[in-house]
Amino acid sequence: MIDIITVTGATASGKTALAVNLANEIDAEIISADSRQVYRGMDIGTGKDLSEYVIDGVTVPYHLIDIVDAGYRYSVFEYQHDFLKAYKMIKERGKNIVLCGGSGMYIEAVINGYDLLPVPPNEELRQNLELKSHEELIKILSSLKRLHNKTDINAKKRTIRAIEIEYYLKNNNIDRREYPAINNIYFELHFDRETRRKRITCRLLDRLKNGMIEEVEGLMKQGLTLDDMLFYGLEYKYISLYLCNKLTYDDMVEKLNIAIHQFAKRQMTWFRGMERKGAVIHVIDGQKSMQEKLEEIKKIANI
């Protein structure tokens, strides 16, 4: 039985609309997997598009959007914790779950149950372990814990880190999360390169006309610094540089447009990396109608 249907894809691919319509059809709730949509007040720049969650006057339930104040630096570790709370709560209600977003690291962290613990590096232990073969390391790790998370053994460095964590936990009192095994199925919305580029540029220009600069200006008036904005990147980085007179308007638009295209390429590179590590990602043609996309997902997922 599938626990989660993940809808992902590069920025501007239409993930939100597809995920919301899917959730509406299969009685599901949505968990966001977007590293910036967690922030209140960062709406236009992060593409929350909350109006899309309303179908026939009813809002499809969503989670992990608007959960911390802008200015805070939210981490993957915290996301994993908040995801688990939402996941268990939705399961207890007997609802299906659609995970929606393009933050590959966030998606992998929760689907694969990564051990994201505040464990400091042990250089001496690492040096000793580096001398051993990967097979020897796997045997050591299996003597320390049950190998529930197969990603711990798919690379020597990850296995060394997993051993390092286990040794640390034996000697330190840390509240460790028991992570459930999640049966997930991936769907990636895809457009050809030229269409993707047009969608990204059109969306950027539309957002600039409809309040994105004012949104960034308002955040800075609330006390967020240029350093905060640089941390959040993309729209918040370049618009804040423009507002601080470090870029002209035209330079800001040009550099931001290029940066978003580069970001989309990095997202797709991450997804291909997931596949190399064993993830099966079903590609959905973004050019198809909404109903065609929904029917394809439901057929593949057998729901």
C-alpha cells in the first residue's frame, strides 16, 4: 500500500495545481516540501499560490506552509521533525498524503528517513574507518543497528557517517527519532527545455508586476536584513540588492531570471541523482491536460 504520493518537478512546472487536484480526487492532504514556503510573509517569491488550494469553494488541507516567521533560518533537521508530526496526524485521520515540492533534499530526507542528528564529526574515528573496505564498514554498521535505511550503505562516506552517529549515540543522550518505513511513489512534472524557460521567465515577469518587489520591501521594513535576504536566495536576494541600490532594475531582472533558470537545472540534476541512487521517478508530461495527468497518476499508482 502506498503511504505517500510525491509530486515534484522543477520550478514553474505546475506542481501545486497538480498536487491539489490530485489530493481533491483521492481524499488526501498535502504536505509541502518547499524549503522557503515554511516562512510567513514570503508568499509571492516562494510561489505559495494558496488560491490554488481552493477547489469549488473548499480548501484542500495543507501542512508545513507558513509555520515560522521570516528571518528565522529553518533547517532540514527541523523539517524532518515537522514532517513526521504532520504525517502521523494525517495517517491517524485515515487520509491519503500528497507530498508536493521541488526541494530535493527535503524530499529525500523524509522519504528515506535520513539520520539528521546533531552529531559532531569524529576525525580520529573517520580516519580509522577510511582504511577499511566498504564491505567491512557495512558489517560494522550492521552490528550496531538494523539496516533499515538502505541509503546508509549505498556509499562509503555515508556508511562511515552512519557508524560515526551510532558510536556517538551510544555515549550521549540524544532524543533519536524512530522513523517509519514509508512506501512512496514519485511523479515528476516535466516540460521540454524551451517551454520550461518560457514558463519561468513569464512567471517571473508576472510576479514582478504583481507585488513581489513590494513583498521584499515590506519584509525589510519589518527588520529583515540584507544578509537575511541573501540567505533566502533567488527572488529575495536579487530584489533586496535592487532595493539597496546595488543593482539597477534591469540588472536585477536579468540576473534573477538567469539564476532561476540555473536553479531549475540544479533541481533536475538532483532528481537524476535520486534515480541513480535507486528512486523510481515517473515522468508526467506537463503539456497534457489536468485530467490526463490525474488519470495517468492514478493508473500508475493503482488508486
